[in-house]
Amino acid sequence: YSYYPKIVKDLSFIIKDEIPFEKIRELILETGTEVLTDIELLDEYKGKSIPLDSTSLCVQLTFQSKEKTLRTKEVETIVNTIQSDLIKEFEIIQRI
């Protein structure tokens, strides 16, 4: 249990079907530092706006420290690094 508040961020992106979510989760955990406390797959979508061999995912990331209140800028830096690593490793397409 932590006395400090959580910060929750959602990431939405398109990824090739052959890449399992577990690989994505592993990369996020490696990049997320010790303040990333939870990763949850919120939504998985295939449809007209998504390429045939791809899936749109929405992932919710929860950040919380046991030692201090996290600043939004700190978390944004971590999220940007995660997104950059996902692009390099899996060639994701970010959704806004």
C-alpha cells in the first residue's frame, strides 16, 4: 500500500496481429521503471479503420511511488520512452 497517489495513463496503438500481447507487456515492464505498478489491456479492436493484418489495442498503465508523489512530467517522460521503444521494437502506429 502506498500513501502517494496513482497516475493512470492510456496508450492506444495499432500493432501487427502476429505480435502477442505478452511481448508488448514484457517490453513495457522493462521500460516502465519501478513506478509502473500495473498494465491492463482495456480494449482490443479490429474493424474498417484498422488494417486487415493488425489490431488496435488500448493499454492502461498505472504509476505509483511508495516514496514520493510522482509529477506528471516524470510519468510523461516514462510514457514517451515506452512509446518510443514500442515503435522501435514492434513498429506500432500510435493512435490519438
